[in-house]
Amino acid sequence: MKKIYFLRIGLEILTGLMFLIFAGPVFATTVPGAPTNVSATAGNGQATISFSPPANANGVINYIVTASPGGARATGGQSPITVTGLTNGTAYMFTIRAANAAGTTGPESAASAAVTPAKASEQPIGVGVSIGAIHSGQSYTFSQYVWAIYAFSMKVAVALATLMVIYAGYKYLTSRGDSGAINEAKDILFSTLMGAALLMLVILVANLAGLEISAPR
């Protein structure tokens, strides 16, 4: 009888220990709060999400990031987390949930501001990419170098065209009826206007082709 009694006591103790080991965390862990300060940085077909842990982060072992639209997801143990498989040219917002050891997920965070993934060569370059910026040590692609040089040349051309128009007007006003001087003034003005028209045509064609020549947004 004593052996059976001690065996029963041993089994009860073992059962209690198993309950504490496997069931204890389920009852002890509270539902985590929502992460805060969610922000996103776009890349090529992806976005990197940064955030702050919730105030009651004890027991949190995982964070789940969800993209909208599309519902693409990524998980990680801490900030930042990168979501891949996104479509370039589509604007996305991101929310995050915290999950604890028991698999319980907390409320969804506030959405990040929208970001748009794109290839580096598809980012708007604009006349804001200047020769000075290139010399500052920043990194640019070959196409950005080309358009930076073009933008600089365009500014120089506009300044020269303005001076040429002024000079043509001066020649005309001081010609005193001299047909040679008048014709020279007309030729200068005509050449300047043709050059300006050609420049505008290049800008129009480039914008229609998607090579955005405009001030950066």
C-alpha cells in the first residue's frame, strides 16, 4: 500500500510540474500592446519598417508587419523589419502587431505614412541634382550624372539666351537704319528663339518618355 501511495504522490507531482511548464506561460503572459512610431523607407521592390516596441513588451517574441494593399507580410524579433515582394510604383502603408510566446497577437499599430517602392534608376532626378551635389560625395547612377550635366547646361543656356536677346535688342536700337546691323540683330534673335524652342522640345520629349526633368518632389 505504501508503494502505491508514494507512486500516486509522485505522479501528481510530475503532473503538476508538467502543467506549470507547458500551461503556465499561457496564463501568465498578457496580451502585448501595439507598437508605436511606425515608419517606412522604400527600396527596390521592398520597404524597411522601423518602429518602437509596445509599452508592455515583456513576453513579446515576434513582430508581424503587414503591407496594404496586397497583404504582404514579414516577421522579425526587433526593429527594423524588411517587407519584400512589393510592386514598384505602388504606394504602400504598413501596420505591425506584436506576438507573445503563447502565440497571442496584440492590437494593430497605427499605419505608417505611404511609401512607393521603385528602382534606383526610376527615382525622379530633376534639375535639383546639380554639379555641386555630385562633387559633394553623394552616390549617383550613370543616368543621374547625365541628367545633372544636362540640367547644368540648361541653366547656362537660359542665361546665355537672355543675354543674346538683350544684345539683339541693343543692336537693333543702335542700328540707326543700318540694314546690316538690323539683319544681324534679327539673325541673333531668330537663332536664340530657335535654340529655346529646341530646348523646350527636348524637355517635352524627355518628360513624355518618363525621364522626369522637373524640380524634385
